[in-house]
Amino acid sequence: MKLVRYGEVGAEKPGLMDGDILRDLSDHVTDISGAILNDAALDTLRAIDPASLPEVNGNPRLGPCVGNIGKFLCIGLNYSDHAAETGAAIPEHPILFFKANSAIVGSNDDVVMPRGSTHTDWEVELGVVIGKKAKYVSKENALDYVAGYCVINDVSERHFQTQLTGQWTKGKSCDTFGPTGPWLVTRDEIPDPQALDMSLDVNGKRMQTGNTGTMIFSVAEIIEHLSGLMTLHPGDVITTGTPPGVGMGMKPNPVYLKKGDVMELTIQGLGQQRQKVDQDA
């Protein structure tokens, strides 16, 4: 299934994609959130004949594909080829930072650079959405705790991230820096999360090309590691790192976003994102 949340900011309704048709799920669930992401609840939704659901007319905004996200956990330097382009050593353990929930927006909402930003960068990433409580999970059964997957743009202000003294979170948590969606694709449709092609274009120029097969730590290994540190709850989101081609890594000179730029992201089987870049005055 491809589950969606559509409508105005703060008033999104639940839906699902029936091919190219958006259908409303409001008569069955109140939201696409942690409460309905367990296997039993998802099986109940699968049993519904999509043709019986009302078709949504027009072209509504698509909000973040998960509502009421609990934790937004991020893994850094998790692609061997991306670590190489930044000159960083291969990490011994997954690098963890958090992105503030106030950064989360829909897949096609504008990305607004903060006041004074000159080093805002792009990062296409595989998002993992937890479906049931996970504590001390082994990598062998870790994927059983996944509700589904989505596209995430881990937008990053590199000066804030590296020069403002402190953790990476400063450059990762600006408002609008977490486009998530367009839809949540349930795990049964993605049999191998380590075999997904991914790309990102800026103004029609290909900047990132990669595959989740070059992750240093797999999705299962990440869940094992994180669940040994903290309990993962339904609706928590993990974004798993980015392949090479970020602006910071461009040679001979880094390239950063500017007002009016357009980012387009895609991950195999998970859909596309498109964001226009603006800037706070």
C-alpha cells in the first residue's frame, strides 16, 4: 500500500493511492500515524477494496506521510562513497543525530532557508518508519518492526552544522528542512531496502546518484543499534544517510542552494519529491 496524508497544513486527511488515484480513508482511520502502523491494522486497511473509497478530486497538497511523528532520528555518513567525498573516516558505529519535528514538511512544500543562510545543502535519503515497539531488536528480525519506507530530503545548513559550535542538529533542524513523503510505502512492497536506486536533481541537473546497497550500516543494523540505545515507538522515523553528490562535496568548490532553486528527488518504488527553495528575509 501507498498511504498518504493530504490537505492543508495541520488539517491533513488520511488517504491511499489506488494506482494514480488518491482515495480518502477518513471513514476508516483518523490519521496515518503510529496508532495504525502495526501489522494487524495495516492488514485491515489492505482488506478494503480501494474502489469502495471516495476519490479525492483536484490536486491537493500532500503533507508528511506520517502524522504525529515521535522521534526523527538521523544517521550520518552512512554511505561509503559519501564518506569518501567528504574526506571522513568510515564510522565504527552509526552516527546518530536528531532533526527537530518542526522541520517536517510535505514532499512538495517549499524549503525555506533560514535568515542569513549561505550554505544550505541537499541530501536524498531512505526514510524508515517504525510500526511496532522495538527494544533490543536483533538485526535478523529488525525489518519485522518496520511499517514502511519513504523518501526524505535531509536538508542541511552546513555552516550552522559545522561552525556554530555544538552538534549537527543546529544545521539539520531549521524549519522546512525535513520534507517527508510523498507516501508511506508499506514494507511488503519493498522486499529489499538495500537495493533501491536513488537520485536528486537541482534545477534539472543530476547531483546525486546512488543505491542503498552502498550503505555502511544496513536498515536492519541501524534498527538493532538504535533499539539497543532507546525504545523505538510506532511512528518514529529514521532517515538513513545519503549517497555522494551533496553540494558540500563538490570539487573544486562547494555548491549551495539559493532562492529560486528547485530540488527533485526520487527513490525506486517510493515516489518523487519536488521542492522550490525560498529564504527568510
